[in-house]
Amino acid sequence: MRMETVEHFARISLVTQLLGGPNLLSREEVEKLGEARARYFGGIGAGGATGFG
């Protein structure tokens, strides 16, 4: 994992904590985001809806 990725995740984590903590997304919400990603980015990262696969 590149250092920029780690720093980006750390920044996101800090902001979510400052805003009251993270909110988990439902499976349906994750799938909807995956579909939007495929539309906007032309299917880049074909690892499924989450991009982790």
C-alpha cells in the first residue's frame, strides 16, 4: 500500500471521528455506489461493487 493511500485513509478516518463517528453502509447502498462508479469510470476496478476483489 502506498503512503499516500494510508495518509488519505487516516484523514478520512479523522474527519469521520470528528463528525460523530463512521456510519456503516448497507449492502444495497454499497451496490448502488458500485454501479455509479462503473457508470462514471467505465468499469475501472472490476473487483465488484466494493472494488476489493
